[in-house]
Amino acid sequence: MQFTTVIVAFLSMAAFAIAAPTPVAEDVARSPQNHGMCVSSTDGTPVEIVGC
């Protein structure tokens, strides 16, 4: 392989490494979805459950 081919291959791999998504912190990825209200769903329509 020529020297320039090696350099181009290295830069290409570096570009993919930079563009790769970084892992998100566990507490951010699994944020609680509790909004302080109990709901149920009938036919895709959310209905509040009163007094739960």
C-alpha cells in the first residue's frame, strides 16, 4: 500500500469514530415518565383515573 492510501484510510476511520454516537448517561436515558397523574387508554384516547 502507498503511504497516502494508509493516511486516507486512517483519516476515514477517524471520521467515522468522531461521528459515532456517544453513550448517554443511564439516568438521562431512563428518565421517569411519571407526570403525577394516573391514566388509562381506551381506543388510543388517554383517560384520567380519578383518585388513584
